[in-house]
Amino acid sequence: MTDLQALHDSTHTMVMGVLNITEDSSSDGGLWLDPAKATQHGRDMMAAGADIIDIGAESTRPGAKRVAEADELARITGAVKTLIPAGAILSIDTTRASVAAAALSEGAQIINDVSGGTLDAELPHVVADHDCLYIVQHWRGWLAGSKGANPDQDTSVYEHGVLTDVHDELMRQVDGVLAAGVKPERIIIDPGLGFSKPGIEHNLPLLTGLETFRATGYPVLIGQSRKRFISAMLTGAGTAGADGPTMAQRDDVTAALSALSAEHGAWAVRVHDVAKSRAAVIAGNTWREYA
């Protein structure tokens, strides 16, 4: 039985490994659609040092189309059923109440809602009815083109500055989740790097301002892995080739940001390359001990 309060209150930054059971995720879509491959990848990430496995079955990249509810449900529950017996702590990346309820009934311990309780009004109530952790992410709606052929309005304008607006909007989302009955000691917040935040200028202020989010009293998840702003940083530095930054380069920068996030007290970092960020997080955690 997982001690959820100890997990929530962890004083050392943890590593959350990404398991995308999707056709079109930006960096690894289609790799883990086969159930046996998905299970093995989850086990491999655990062996590489992942504290948590975050399972998602619907891409939220710009332009992605929604997955049928039945398909998402089958993919998620299939992976949960094979990884829970292996001793995994599982986070479920979903915005659907039905998927969350099914995964929790199979033993998942965390719901990671990128809509922060705003897309499916029933999801926070499902969380409130179960003893689990709930990750509330900053959300301004689907990214351009994600609901069909017509792009959505520009959601990347921050009138009072990205740090202030994201903090204030995220806290309003938390208020809504609390009103639905979720206990504050079960909430983790996520500033939502890359979501309505396409550029370096949208994302780095959130990382350098991590203490602003920590000051809320809620643990903070950082999901920087392989995001567009990392590619922009590498391209701007002149280190990318003609085809853009390699995956290895993106994972190197991801690991560097994992170390910095750990140094500044993030609850966890959500990453694709667990081994690189595991080593980086160890360095960041150790640095914090001596700071």
C-alpha cells in the first residue's frame, strides 16, 4: 500500500517517467502502443530509477486529435493492470472522469489532469471520492488545432506577465478543485510548461520563478521534457543541425533543467529519458542539502 501522504510530502525531488501509449505524441508516438512493449517500457523506466510512471493514452501536443474514450480506457487500464503488480506508483494522464475512475479502481495512485479540473467537471469529484493524489495543471484550453481543422484563438498572451498570470489562473483552478471536495493535502500543482506557452519567454520565467509556485504550499511538478522551448534554446545557441536538435540534445537540456528544478525544490520532474534525469536530480537534491 502506497503511503500517499509521504509521497505528497516528499522532501526530495522525484523522477516521473513518461509512458505515452499514443499514436501521435510529439517525440515517441506509436512506440509503445503494443501492450507488451508498453509494459516493458514501464518496467525499464522503473529499473532506470523512475519513482513514478505517468501513463497517458491521448496526445495533447498542438494539433493532436482526441482519442475515442473506449480506446483511452482500454490502453490505460491494460497498462495499469500489468504495472501495479510490478510495484509501480502510477500517475494517470487523463482529462476524462471515466478513465480516472477505472484506473483508480485498478490501483493507480495519482491522477494527472492537464486541464486542471476544467475540461471534465466530474473528474475532480471522482478524485474526491477516491484516496489518491491529484495533479492540477495550468490550462487555457486546447492548443491550436487540437479540436479540429480550425485553429483555436491565441492563448499565449499574458497581460500581467506569464509568471503572475499563470500563478493566479492556476490558483483559481485549485479553488475549483477544492470546491469539488478534493482535500488540499492531496493536491500537487503544475505550471504547465508548453501549454499555451510556445516560446522560451513563456517557459523560462516559470522555471526561474519556481519559488512563487512553491510558496502556495502545494508541491510543484515540472514537465519540461523535450518541449518546443528546449529546441528553440538549442537552435538559438547554434548547436542544432539542419534537421533541428537531436533527441539526445533535447534530453541533455531536459536533464540540466531537471537538476535545476531539483535544486530549487520541485516535487518531481516529468521526463522521457529517466536515466539522464535520475542522475541530474540526484545532483540537484544533493546540492539543495548543502545550500
